[in-house]
Amino acid sequence: MSSGQTQLKRLEQYKDRWTSFGGNTGILELSEKPTPDVLKQFEIFREYDNKFLEKISPDISIARWKAGTVLFEEGSYIDIAFFVVSGSVDVYFQKQQTSASPIFNRSRTMVATAPVKTDGSERPRVAQTMFQAQIAKQSRSEGAITFLASLDFDLPKSGAVKLGAGEMFGEIGALSGWPQSATAKTSAECRLIQIRTSALRMMRKRSTALKSRLDSLYKERSLKSQLRATPLFRELSDQSIEALAEKVELVSCEPDEVIAAEGQPADCLYLIRSGFIKVSKKIAEGSIVVSYLSKGNIFGQAELLLDGMGKWLFTASSKEYAELIKISRTDFAALLTGHPAMERLMWDSIVARVKEAGYSRKNISQSEFISSALNKGIVEGNSILVIDLNICTRCDDCVRGCADTHDGIPRFVREGDKMGNLLVTRACYHCEDPVCLVGCPTGAIRRTDVGDVVAIDDKLCIGCASCANNCPYDAITMHETGEQWPPDMIPEGLRGKEKQLASKCDLCYTDSAGPACVRSCPHGCAVRVGNLEEFRNLLWKEA
């Protein structure tokens, strides 16, 4: 193969990565992997050194798009932020929805889930089913209470904003891992820099100027809308929301970062924008996990409301990446003045949190359950395949059904961690923040824009095992195809070697009948659960 042909094939593979399937006719021109010198032509990269730019360059492209091309639609998952070099982009509500859709578990938005008494014992409230949770993600009617959403823009009622050179968009959804709530379409021929999430996070961490810029964009475009949509602040006037938005601090957390340490001075309230926060308390010489908090939850209210407290009652740490809104003690006190309903809601949340903590201390199994759920990633999952071992006969019909649906190759393993009677199989959880997407050299693994499904395109997979290595839950396997990579394969190191491909559950998203594993179980013991509360309810139901 000539060097010219090699370059063309490499370019085609690079294009495949940036257009999902290589068939997006909206791209008129796409750069090869940009060199540091090329990147430094653009002001957004000028403060970084060449070594750093070389490191992030595989996650950056420069594309020319024709006018009238939809870059992403409402409800789609993207891991890309766009920077406009030239041309213009319209951002609008395609469906003309009147409010932001709730995009996280509504049962934990404000008040921690408190145990309730049933049949003489204390058990958590029954959570939404997965189907109900999906319905809850759809548009809501005018006037209904909505929740913290990943809006990239606080769009006017006309539902349109035009962006030009020097502006960035898509970054909020990319960093939070949540679906886009607006559609972006080129209104003129555009030249765009496209930055994947992994590179964007590294850039933000290294540059205080970029972090300040991203925070400013968030405050300008989204913060006020999200504060208005938060149940805690629903009684605040527009003037109060405007004032609060100017004063809050935006905090970005790395995985396992301690945000609040038990016994240390507490002088602020936190509202979680994205991610999961582990809450633990000291007990004897160690500690126990008493709860987890997710998008829309607050913490710090007890420390600020209880007289003479002033110190953190627990330790809060991020499970993975997390984004928080920080409100100072002074601003919090000002908010409560003249808003008794807000204070009552705060006290309700404190009482519920104390009950939950007390329940965990009295029932170590509850603490162990929450800790296991965090460590095993169950809190991350949007669709977890569990099997009731009290009913399962080990007939393997679920595995055969999966294999029959996927060309003889099963997409999961009927093994995994056991919690009570339930087996958490090694099947993809379809995580809220899927780390398997990070670093794929061809973009073969991606969100499908169908619910929360993460899938792999065999036509783009080169068998590098990056996704399998990144998955913390061993839900992605590498399988032999019985073929060899062709002699013109890019990268060259694969030529003539045995062809491997990555394989994982795709929820049978192209089949309207739903997941074959569940349909094939003759005893009804294979179940898909959509959140931790649903999992816990099923676990205790079977106990």
C-alpha cells in the first residue's frame, strides 16, 4: 500500500471517529489529527505547551460543516464540546418544549429517601419502575415542577439563540454526561473545533482561564434556569434567582475527592449538578457509608441551620467526576429571610437525612448495601440485569437468547456479584457517566440516542480493548472473530493478526420487543432495574 493510500485510509478512519459511522454528509472537510502548531493557531489552545497538546490531539478535530446540518438533537448524548471558528450555529427547541425535562431519579432530588414502615419493618419507599423513569424523562406540561437539567442555554420562549465565531456550546452536556435539551444546527457554513470530554476535562484542570470561561458560560446560559427548576428555590423571585446566580461558586471534583470532612469547619451549602457523592460517618475506629447523593441533592443544610453546629456532621466525597454549586453561609442566610417555606423544606430534608443516617448506624447491612452499591457501580446504572437465584434453574436460556439475537455471540456473562438472592450479572449497566467511551480511538463505542443505551459498532471497532480496560464492571469482553486483520489495516500493528472485537450488551435497542435476556427467561427471574431504589426494593422483596 502506498504512503498516499495509507494517509487516505487513516483520514477515513479519523472521519469515521468524528461522524460516528463515517456517513454524515454534513461534513465538508475534516482535519487529520492536528499537530500542536496547528492547535496553537486558535486562541483556546495557546496557553498550553506542545507536550500537553500532543497528548490531547487525538481527542480534537477541526471540521468544516455545510449550512443546514444538525450537529445534535434534543435528547441526544454527546461527548463533544464545539468551538466556533467561523460561521454561525442556531440552538433551539426542536420540539418547542416549555420546560426542561427531569433527567435524574426524582425520588432523591431534594429530600434523602427515608425508610418507611411496612409490615412492622423499616424499608425504603418503592421507587419508579424503569419504564416510569423513562416516561418521566419526557417533556412536562407548562407549570409542572421540573428539576435540575443539563441545559446548555437558558433559551428564550422563542426558543432560538444564534452563536458565532469565538463561542462554545455543548460543553455542559459533555462534562455532565446528560442528554442535550436543545438542538444545534448550522445556519451557515461553519468551521468548528470539536473537543471530546476527556480532553476538555484535562484542559479545564490545567487552565484556570478556561475553567473561568466555562464557569462563566454556565452562569450566563444555564445556571439561572437550573436554579429556578430546583424544588428548593421554586419560591424565589426572579430577582432573588438573579442575585444568587451572581454569588455562587462552581466546584469541579475529581474522582474520590473529599469535599467535606467530618469535624472540619462547615461554612457553605452544596447543590449537586452532576455526579454521585458518598456520605460516610465515623464509627469506632472506622467509618460507615450512610447514604449517597446525586444530581439535585443538597448537603450542608444541617450544619448551617442547627445552632452552634459549625462543623461537618459527615464526610462527603465524590465517587467519580462531580460538578457542584457552592452557596456561602452568608448568602444562604439571606436566602432564608422571608422564605419560611424554603426553611421548612430544609428542615424536612435534615430530618430525613438524620433518619437515614440513624437507620444505617442501627442496621449495618443498610450501610453495607449502600457502600456495595457505590463500589459496584449500581448507582451509576440505567439498566442493570439482575437474576433472582432463588428462582433461577441455571438453564442458560437468557444467555442463549442473547447469543441468538447477536450472531451467536452472547453480550453478557451469567456471573457476577451476589447481593442477597440477587446476582448482578456482568452485563453493561448503561451508565449515566460511561467511562468506557473515554479514549476509544475510532469512536466505535458511543451513545445511540435511544434512551440510555451505550453500544459498539463492529464496523469501527479495531479490537484495542480500550473500552474493556476502562469498564470498571467487567461488562465488556473481547472475542475472536476467526479472521485476520487485512494487510492494509490501520493501524499497521494489527496487520495479519487475529481479529478481535469488543462486545457488550446493547439492550437489543433495535428490537422493539426489548432485551432478549429478559424475554428468554422461562421463569421470569431475569429482571432489568433502572436505579438503586428499584434494585433495593427488589432485593428486600425477595428477602
